[in-house]
Amino acid sequence: MNENVQRTIEVLEAHIEWLREHPDFPLETYQVPSTAMLTCIPDTDQFADFVRLLTKGAPLGSVKKAFSSQFVDVTAYKGDIPVMQVTQYRSTVCVKRVVGQEMKKVAKTEYVEELVDVIEWDCGPLLSEVPDAN
């Protein structure tokens, strides 16, 4: 076990012990328990390795991916509790491609319709094996 993993275990055990000693502490004021997970932002070239570590041997549905306009998040769950998330800029691990155009209202001095790109992302076989979080 590497030094960082050992230290993380010690910190988590200290948190658990402290929370058991202070059960009335208003934790929800500071941290929503359902999102209290470890997040890892690896270098772009390490992202695939980290995702493979999360998914290797994981029960079906226990690892899910989610996309925002900027990020891709792959999250491992223990039951319904998110425990570890690997995140990376979407543009560094996916290829943006224009699949069409559509008319949208765009704020200018007044609303006008103009042609805008319709975007889809191809994230390769690695992420295609991980089910969506939604």
C-alpha cells in the first residue's frame, strides 16, 4: 500500500471517529453526506488507467459516468453511496464533433435566431463500458 493511500485511510478513520464522538454536529451545514467522496483529477494520460482501476471487477451499475459542459466524471459507488470519483476535462478525453446545426435564440442587443452547432462527444470504448449516472 502506498503512502498516500495509507494516509487517506488514516484521515477517513479519524473523520469517522470524530463524527461518532460528535453525533450532533450539523454536518449538513458544511458538507452534504451524499457527496462526501474522494475525488481524483489525474493527468490526462493517466485518466484511462484510473477509470480501469475503478471499473475492474466492479459490480454492474456500481460505476457510473456523468458529463457536464466541461467535465467527465466517473464515480464508483458502494451501494448508493458515492465513494470515489475520477474527473477530467471533457475536451482532453473526448473528441468534439459537430453533428448538425439548429436555430437558437442568442442574446445580443435583442434576441435573434442564428445557426449554432449541435455537439455530441465521442469518448471512445473506455467510457462506453461505463453506464451513465442519469
